Amino acid sequence: VCQCFRCQLGFMKPSEGPELGNHTLLTEFVLSGLSNHPELQNLLFFTFCLIYTFTITGNLLFFIATVHPNLHMPMYFFLRVLSFLDVSTTSTVVPKMLVNFLSEDKTISYKGCATQLYFVIFLGATECYLLAAMAYDRYVAVCNPLRYAIIMNSRACFSLVLLSCASGNVVSVVQTVWVFTLPFCGPNKINYFFCDIPPLIMLSCTDTSLYEKQIITATVLVIFTPFYLILVSYACIISSILKISSAEGRHKTFSTCFSHLIVVTLYYSSGTLIYLRPKSSNSQDTKKILAVLYTAIIPTLNPLIYSLRNKEVKGTLVKIIAELRKAFSSSLRHP
């Protein structure tokens, strides 16, 4: 297995590569994409090009808005990190997908596939842990407001983000190395629009039952464990909200957490359906739709979800857009 892995990563020349039975091990893959219908490729290209543009623009504006001095709270620090992760995730997947919509050559090298898989898992796992850290931040803000500034100080916030990144890196390294130690003997067509665990292990020419059990374990650690912590946090938050005598106070407090609940529900549910049963009988098209949800749609929606229910962010965004319009109008009048 180690020899196969060394060969396919390029430490050995393909001509020197080993063979498994009568099959030569693969050195590249072909991504089938979202649709096999040629007439849809141009429409899909423009659709996802628009989505990608909105994702970059929306997250950039949101990032700039939350850097404003009035928004220097731990919650906005976590939201800036979330925006960075969203942009990175969609940039890992969508540009290659856009190229494949218009290109006859849909191949991706073995190294390129391994690199893409690493970043997809790293960014996804990091976001799962970050969402749990954000839930803890809301728990402290609602349930222990007098000590909020002391508990959620700068050092604590940076530590939670670094812990999320470190945990995501460990998960990603283990998963990527494990997947690419599997022998791939052909066919080399991945029925997906990027390199991901479920479609890759379906191409392996060996028994993957042990690896499937390992994926389930990783799913529990990466998705269910943070999700359980989020549920516990929000159970405490709801209990505290119900004790507030003012209806207006209850509404205001819950509204600060509602946006986070929407993102958590979308993100964790799509990940669970994809990775909990990697070789399930579910339609591959269904998994593609779920993958589009967390790699392209959610990164676009997050700035909207978090800003539309937040008066401070909305106010800052309105000011930024007004200043940009003013600067643009001024440049037209004085070229």
C-alpha cells in the first residue's frame, strides 16, 4: 500500500508504478461534473459564476462591516473567521467546476485531487468546530452576561479559533492520507464535481468496509459532537430566555441566536446526509445537490443570514455601500 501511495503521489515514475492484478494504478481522475447534459453546461456556468461572484462580494462586504470599531465584539470576530472559511471553501471547489463546464478536458491530477480533498475536509471540519465555538459564545453572552467580557476575551477567542483549525487539520490529514492509500485501479471517472470521500472510495478496487466504519467515526467526531455541544448550549440559552419577563427582551435575545441556528441546521444536516453513509443507495445526484448546498449556497447565504437579523451589521453595511456609491459618483464627475 505504501509503495502504491508513493507511486501515485509522484515519488515513483508512472512507468515504474506497480500493478494490482491486471490493472495499472491511476495517475489522474476525470470529474463528471454536476450534469452530463451538454446543453446545460453554459447555463450552469453562468449560474455558478453569478453565485461565486455574490459569495465573494457578500462575504467581503460583511468582513469589512464587522471590522468597524463599533463591532469589535467576540461574536463579530467569529463571524469574520466564518466568512474567511466560506470564501476559502467555495474557492476550493467552484473555480475548477466553472472551468470544467466549458472545457472538454475535465481531468484532475492525482496530486491535485488529494490537495482539493485535503482543503475541502480541513475547511469543512474547521467550520463545524467553529460553529460550536460560536454557540458557546452565545451561551456565555446570554447566560452569563456580567462575565462575558472576562470569559470571552481576545485570548479565549483566538484559542477557540486555533483549536478549531488544529482539529480540522488533524481530521483532514488522517482522512486524506487514508483515502489515498486505497488502490485506485480504474475506472477513473469521479461521478462528482470535486474530489470528495464518497465518490473516491467507490472507485477503489479493494474492500473499503473498514474505511467506511472509520468515516462514520469521523462523522461522529466532526459533526455530531459539535452539534451535541450546540444543542446543550441552546438548551441553556432557551432556559435563560424564558426567564426574561419582558417579551421584547425575549425577542431581542433570541433573535441574536436565530441566525446561528439556521446556519447550523443547514450545514450539519447536509454534511450528515453525505458522510454518514458514504456508500448508501441514495442517488448520487442527491449527494451532488447536498454538496452544492454546503460548498456554494451556504457560503453565499451566510452574510445575508447574519446581517439581515442584525441591526448593527445592517447599519454598517448601509453606510459602507453609501460611501462606495458616493466615491463612485465623485469619480465619474471628476475623472
